[in-house]
Amino acid sequence: MSAGIRPVIRFARTAGPAALVLAVVVAAGFALVSASGWTAREMGFLRSVSLLHNPALDWSALAINRLFGPPMASLIILLGAITVAGVTRRLDRAAYFFVMVAVPWLGNEVVKMIVHRPRPDIPSLAHPLIFEPGGLGYPSGHTTFATCLMIGVLLVTRGSRWRPFLVAAGAVVSLATAASRVYLGVHYPTDVTASIVYSIAAVAAVNALWNLLAMPHLSRRLPVADELPNRGVPHAR
């Protein structure tokens, strides 16, 4: 087998299953849009959850809503990439982190437009905390961002002794974000479930594409930070 064929085969082995999962997510979304009875049951569940609200959970859910909303999420991605560059002293790793989080997160909006599932009927909740009239809810953007962010952190910390802790923390952050969206009544349970599945598959697909196309070029063209001109400042050794 030629060396030029091996990367393509590795790409197909990862990207193929990931693409299949993404197709299933979209197909499930179409099925949910058509299943009015199932949506009614999910809406009943959201109304029951709304009756259980309390100040502590209200504060937590609203904090997550703000933290992982689009403005803050964009800032987190940028700061995360800068942090990776500073810690690893490798610009290619910073670019890798940025792409692994940003591209799947933006792809979530594409799935929303394709599926076109409306948000829950928020005004009908017993204790609505935020109002997002109209709009699309499948999959959840907040949950997708939180999950992609945690996967991105795990990808750039391979081999770290903190990895078991980061895996546990990542699962907690992702699930807590998903739960908060249901708690607020802005997404159905199936919306956030699809978000987690979508995020894993989307990051896998983007990672495969990165390894096939981007990494061979960036590894030659992007300098390691230690190799950049020091402009008179000695390197710390």
C-alpha cells in the first residue's frame, strides 16, 4: 500500500462512520418534526420541570445560558486558542483547537436550518425564565458548544496526567449544559440529546479532515513558538 493511500484510508475509517451518525441525527430531526404526539409529550415534560424550579437552579441555568451563549462562546474559543499557543508554544496546536471547536459549533446552525424544528412553547411554562420566541431548537447550540469545547480540550491534552479529571469534568459540563437547556424550557430533551451525539460525530469528522488535509501542510509552514525570532529577548530554557 502506497504512503499516499494510507491517509485516505484512515480518513475514510473515521469520517465514514461520523458522516453516517450525522445523517442519522438529521433523519431523527425530520422524524421528530413530523411526530406531533411525541413533541406534545416532551412539552408536557418541560411543563412538569418548570413546576420544580428553585432559586439555586434558576441561577445556575441562567449562568450557563449566558456563559455558553454565542458572544461568550466566541470569546472562549479565542481565549482557548491563545492559551493553547502559550502553553504548548505551538501555533499549529492552537489552530487545531480553534478548528475542532468552532467548525462543529457553527455546523450546528446548518443542521438547525435543515431540520427546522421549532423551539418549545416557552410562554406556556409555569415559570419561564427566558423568552426566545420563534427560532429553531434542534440541536441545541449551547449544548453543542459545551460538548465541542470539552472534546477540544481533551484532544489538545492527550498524554496529560490530568486527562482522567478532564474527561470527568468534560462529561459534567456537557451534561449540565444539556440539563440547563431543558430546565429553562428552551429545548426539548431530544434536542439536547441530539446535540451531544452530533458534537461527537462532527468533531470526529472535522478531526479526520484536519489530519488528512491541514496537518501535513501546517506542520511544515507554522513555526513552533520557540523557533520564532526572539527579537532580543532570550528564550527561557
